Amino acid sequence: MAQQIKYPFSHLADVNMPYRDEIAAALLRVLDSGRYIGGPELTEFENTLAAAMHAPHAIGVTNGLDALRLIFRAYLELGRLHPGDEVIVPANTYVASILAVTDNGLTPVFVEPDAVTLNLDTARIEAAVTPRTRAILPVHLYGRACWDKTIADVARQHNLIVVEDNAQAIGAEADCDGLFTSRNTGALGHAGAFSFYPTKNIGALGDGGAVVTHDAELAAAIRAIRNYGSDRQYHNIYKGLNCRLDPMKAAVLTIKLKHLHEENQLRRERAAIYNTEIVNPAVTKPQWLPDNRHVWHQYIVRVDNRDTFRKYLLDNGVETAVHYATPPHRQPCYSEYAGLHLPATDEIARTVVSLPITRTTSLDDARAIAAIINAAPRG
Ligand SMILES: *Cc1c(COP(=O)(O)O)cnc(C)c1O
């Protein structure tokens, strides 16, 4: 018998409800403006994002994967990366991080995650550096900054380009300095990719993305490549793409960006309840640091018997998700990496469960979910 879902994982309409009137007004404004590509709505969004990330350049693009692809493509066009160059990547990530690397003819070198943070284990980076290593791609997975002094030191010492996948962590901060002037994830290294996929902490009405960078030359190349490769109208300096962010989406994102802190705070409140109230010893909770610069894109617990645990929760009305059951090196499209020995990554993929963390889940719901988890039968 199908169980009624009392605690859904999320409803996106709830997430946008507080901004409903503002969003409706912005959409009408764009409709009436007649300006449906580029223009002031896009510029305002880019300026708002750059200011929020404490970086000089932001470029709105079609989605998060394209943001990453455009960064690597621009480095290739500028001659600062070359086909076949090695990019150090986390083995525990969403497949899009790796797709951007291989799409540009670059070679991913998979590094295992830290068992506590689940992010790239920065202590293992040095050993993965070879004479062909040119870049490193930290992914701030689940909303936690993947950054420390080790990663900054290795990048400087080996002269590596640092491209961040910040799809899941907009608003998160590192607890030590980045390579430039910002501690915001996505602005710690040379260039960062942002996703505004509807479920992300700041979500568009559809796909959306952005690149943030400290590098003016890179920014100019990406601006051109996203627009057919043209630096001015009908003048193409690259064999470019069409990867622009629509003003309709940009106008909505500007509204939501102004509430970035509140949106992340909302997730932190739910995470704090799970952190204090889940006491079932069979459930491993995420690392909790008192400064809490984590933005909790997902609240990930780990359990040994995931199927049983999820079924128990669903039988008790709690919908969960899994991010992700199959790591990139185990995807059919990456059969060339299937033989890699990445036991920490495999173990994470086997045991992770994502609990409801969005506005859809009230604080009382979060307490009820914690109580249900604590009452789970052993075994
Ligand atoms: C969502 C996501 C992407 C891709 O972003 P899209 O906007 O969906 O293309 C890339 N990397 C990570 C880690 C993501 O979570």
C-alpha cells in the first residue's frame, strides 16, 4: 500500500512562494521591456553576484555545467591549458564536474574524499600531481567549502589553475584565505562555476548558471565564447557557443540573490535541529563546526543499511533522496575509469541519504523527522 508522504523532500513552489509577487512583477517588467536577450536585467544580476562574492567579474550563463565548460574552454583558447592536461578532480562528486573536464579534452585525475567532510581530501592532492597537472577542480559538495591552507599551498607551489565547482555552495565561506581577496566559495580560486538549477540554494525558474572570476582576461574570453565567440557584433574571435543567461531568468535571480543569506539561514536552522536531535547511533551525521559557514545544500547522513532505512522512513511519511548512488567513475559513459580503485568514494555512494532541508520542511517537521529517525528499529 502506498504510504502518504507527510514530509516531502521538497516542493519548489514553496521555495519561491515568499518571492511570488516580486517575481511576477519582474517577469512582467521583462515582458514589457521587449529586451529578451542580454541588457540591463542581466547586467544587474551579474553586478549583484560579483558584489556578493567579493570578486570583480561575474558572467551569467545557461547553466552550471556550461559555466564549468566555458571556464575550461576559455583557458584552452587563451593557451593557458592544452588538450590532455591533467585536472585533479574529486572522485566523490556529481558527474557534471567531470563532464566539463572531459568535454574539453582534458584528463581528470580522481582523488578520494575525506571520510568526514566527504569533500576532496586535500592531503591527497600533492601525491596526485604529475608533470602534466595544470589545474585542480575543488567541488564544494553539499554546501561545504572544500578549501584549506594545503590546497592553496599546493596550487601556488605547482602553479595550478584553481577552478571551483560552486554549484552546491553559493554563500558558503572558507575559514582561511582564498588565492585572492574573497573567502566566498566560487571566488577562492581563479574561477568559479555557479548553478541556478531550481533545486540549488538559489534556484532559477529553469536552468541558469554563472562564472565568477578574478581574472579580467578570462572574463572577457568567457563573455565572447558564450555569445558565438564574438567580442563585438558580427566579429568572431573564437568558434564560440550560445550559452547566455536569459534576462527573464536573470531578473528573478537578482531578487533571490538579495535573500541569499536568509535562504541559507533557513537551511542552517533545519540542519541545526537534525544535528542536535538525531541521536540514533546507527546514523552518522555530517561534521558540525560551530562557525557553520556551511550552506547545507544537502543534509547528508550515512547509514549502513540504506534501503531498509529509507523504506522505514518512507513508511513513516518521510521522503528522502540519495546524492549520489553512482559516482562518476562507475557511470557507463566513463567505462575507461571503471577499474580505478576508489574505495572511499564507493563507500560514500553506498551509504549516503539526504534528508529534507528546504523551506517545505518546517522546523517542527524537522524535529518530527529526527524523532522518527531515532525510533528506527535496529538492524
Ligand atoms: C548541479 C550541479 C552541477 C551542474 O549544474 P547545472 O546547472 O545543473 O548544469 C555541477 N556540479 C555540481 C556539483 C552540481 O551539483
